Amino acid sequence: MSPETCQEVPVWEPADLRRHLTEESEFFVRPAATYRAYADAKGRGDFGDSPQTQSLRIAAETGARLYGALAEWAEWATTVPPANF
């Protein structure tokens, strides 16, 4: 790739990056908690015990784990360079 085709990538100041990552973590915590509540309710049988409910329980668990992992990653990223300079 020639220098003429490269675009400059903006670099975040560490404080701005930490703030952004903290906001990102907080953003993902909310849907993770919602999915967790549904998964737990379905696991307890609050919505019955049909094959459809069991399938939805798996889907809700997927959402809880996916959003939870994204929240944990963003929280972790605030502890390593360049965010922790």
C-alpha cells in the first residue's frame, strides 16, 4: 500500500478512550441484565415448559452471555494500554 492511499487513523487521548470504554461497558450491561432476567425466569419455568420456551431460554442465555462478554471486554480494555496511560 502506498503512502498516498493510507489514511491517518485518529488516536484517542487515554482519558477520552477510558471514558468511551466505560460508556461502552455500561451500554452492554443493560441488555445483558435484561436477557439474564428472561433466561432465569424461563429456567425457573415462569413461562411454562414447552419446547418453544426451552428454545427461547437458550436464545435469552445467548444474549446474556454475549452482551456480558462485550461489557467485560470494554471494562478490561480500560486497564491496559493505551487506555491506562
